[in-house]
Amino acid sequence: MAFHSTGLYKRPSAKKTAGLHLVSLMDIFTILVFFLLMNSGDSQEIESAKFITLPDSSANSSFSNELLITVGTEFISIDDVEVVSLEKVQEADGKTVAEIVDVLKQRIAENPELTEFEKTNGRSVTILGDQNVPYEILRSVMASCSQENYRDIALAVNQVVSGVVEVQR
């Protein structure tokens, strides 16, 4: 070992390469994956229109995203597109409504393939209507859906669980 003239000793240094600490990196990615899995699920709520008061129910099944028919105060809408007036549906007196059937036929033409569930149970549709909608109107909407193989019909209701109200299928 040689001392320099300044009197300070310099230790010989070995070149170290920088490395990754994989355990810490894996912990961070694991937490990130769990966070994304917990927060990336499909929305379980229907955006309820201000003019619609849903009926209450104690059903336990949850809503799944499919075709949404809204029965408003003046019009019936399918996926936010006004289709037919309520007066015309009342005139149908529980029978099918041509305008609703035409829109459903168009939806079927856009997506003609059926899943195994749809082959057995029919296509899925959710009807969102005010609790004061007359039964004859709902019957006409459901008859129109059934005619076009939309037989898996759900009515949107408020789920009442210990005082908490949620929109459910």
C-alpha cells in the first residue's frame, strides 16, 4: 500500500454495477394489479332519469349491461333514442308496438349472433319505467320485446336493503 504525499489513504474501489431490487418492485406491481382489479369492474348502476321514480324491491340479483328501454312520461326511448309516444303505446292496449319492434329488429340485424344463454333464454333487455306507468303500457313493451326474442326481460327497481336504496335489476 502506498501513501500519497498528502497523507490520506485512498482505498482501492471495486466497480459495482447497479441492480434492481425485484422484491420491492414485485410488491408494488402486486398492489397495483389488485387496485386495478378492484376498481375496473362494470358499473352496477343505471343512470336514472330525474322524471322517473323506480318502484322498490328486495331482489338480490344485480343489473347487467344490455339493451335499456326507458318508459318516460311522454316517450319510450331505447338507449336514449326516442322511439314512440306513450299515447300510441296506450292505443296498442297490451299488444305489440310496431315502432318498438322495428328498432329491436334493427338491433338484431346489427348483432345477429346469439350466445348459448341467449339461445336458451332469449336476448336480454331491461325496462326502466316510473312506478306509476300503467300496466298496459308495460305489457305492450314486453310483448314487443318477446316477439323479437328479447325474452330475458328485467324491470329496473330500487333495491331496499336496511334503508339504503340502490338501482338493481
